Amino acid sequence: MYTLLPSYKEIMANDLPHPNSMVGWAPAPNRRRSPDKLGKRAIRHEGKPLIQPLQFAVSVMIVAERIDIKMLAHLPMVAQSPLMVRLPSAGVAAVFRYGAVAFFAEETGDREWLMASLAPASSGKGDPLTEEKAVVIVDAHAREGPVGNEIHIHAADRNRLQLLAEVISKAAMLSFQERLSAGEFDRIEPLAQDLADDGRFSVHSRDLLRGVGNMLLSEHRLTSRAEVLDKPEVLWSNPHLEALHARLEGDFEIIERAKALERKLATLARTAETLLEIVRYKSSHRVEWYIVGLIVMELALSLYGHFAH
């Protein structure tokens, strides 16, 4: 004998249990966590602070053309990539192989101590006139990023200080290269103007070669050593710092300045190469006339000897 099962409408109307449901089934309790518990389990991205004060200064200088990081293993290291060392006071400093050094919360005597330690590992001249400065304010509730001459961060931990050092050091390197390119423009512009006015200019080919070499070195520092347009390594393991990096990069105009500088260097190199080709052409043309003169002189001597005898 068959038993008629209730229809779906009867089940919904009378709130009857479904015939295929398990006997003794009861709805599971609500497993949603309260907002308080969710807040307690939220991930915190702030690490142990390297600097205790809630406000301190940061300054970046170009102290050399190149620093051999491997020779600095004796310094009190607190981080790598970039290298960060502990200063005699409570501050820290980041050292880059392209000659930039970032000081955080430095005090009297810190800079002299570090410069003496870097001297054996440094090569080439720096630029004492190139210096980037800012004030860092630690505020866990503020929006991270630059505000005027201040930079707000949630904590003075290793990752954030490394990121600050990376961006500000790139800005200092760009300022250094912009000064060099401006000097090259001032030196080459009169030559181009003379060439445009009367089609002549006077310059030694060695000076032009030196200018081309300076442009190649500048491009090498920007692309190979400083890696201005590359993403800092600290972001690969700390994606939560992407927003801070974007704000810092935009405030210091890293990408815009790097691209503008690349165009300037390309223009300078092309101008210097053009002038060098003109110098070489004039030199080769002069040599041809010398050869013609020697041939004429040899013919004259031959004729003189023939008729003299």
C-alpha cells in the first residue's frame, strides 16, 4: 500500500519537515563571529619599530658614485636589501650601492662615523649639494603617505623604513643626475649654437667623447644601479605597502622625472655624437688634403730632379 507524500506547497505552508530529511536533524547554530572577535583576529602589518620616537627626520645624500656593499659586513646590520645599519645613537641608516645614504633620526656624530666606515668601500665623487629631507611622523590612525614636507606612517618598522629609504634615495639620485645633465647642456649648447649660426665650431674630439661617456654613465646609474623605475624588493613580500609606495612615488614624481631625464640624456648623447661625427669628418677631410699636398710635392720634386739633370 502506497503512502501519499505531502507536496512542496503543503510543506512550505505547514512548515512540515521534508520526508527525505534525516530524523533528529536540527539547524546548526549561527557560526558568524561578532565584530569584536573579527577585529581581534585582524592581521596587523606593523612590525617591531627600529626607531622609538614618534617624530624624526630623514635625510638622503649622494656620498659617492659607487659603494661596495660586500665590504660593509663589519657594520651593525639590522636589515638587507637595502642594507640598513644601526647608528651609534638610536637612529639607523640605509646604504645603497649607487652611492646614496639615507639617515633616519641621526644625531651629532652619526654621519661622521658612518662616512668614515664607508670610505674604504666607496669610489668616485658624490654631490654634497644634493640632499633630500623630510620629517617622518608615526601615527597608527593616520593615512600613510606624504603630507607637505611630512611623511605619515603607521609604524617605524623595518619594512616601512626600507621603503622610505628606497623612494627618497631614488629622488636624490634623480636630482644628482639632473644637475649633471644641466651642466652638460650648458657645455654643448654653445657649440650647437655656433654650428647653427655660421656652420663652424671649435672643440676637441676628446671633450666630445668625454661628454658622450658621461651620458652613458648617467644612463647606467639610473637603469642598472639605482633601478629607478623598478619596484622595490620589499614590496614583493609586503603587498600591503603598495599604497604607501604609490603615494611616495607620486609625491616625489619618480616616474615623470626619470622619463624626462632619459629624454634629456638621449638628446645630449645624440647631439654630442653628431658634433663628434662632424669633427671626424673635418679631420678626415683635412687628412685628404694633406695627402694631396704630399702627392703634389712629390711630383714637383720628381720633375725638378728630371729637368735638373
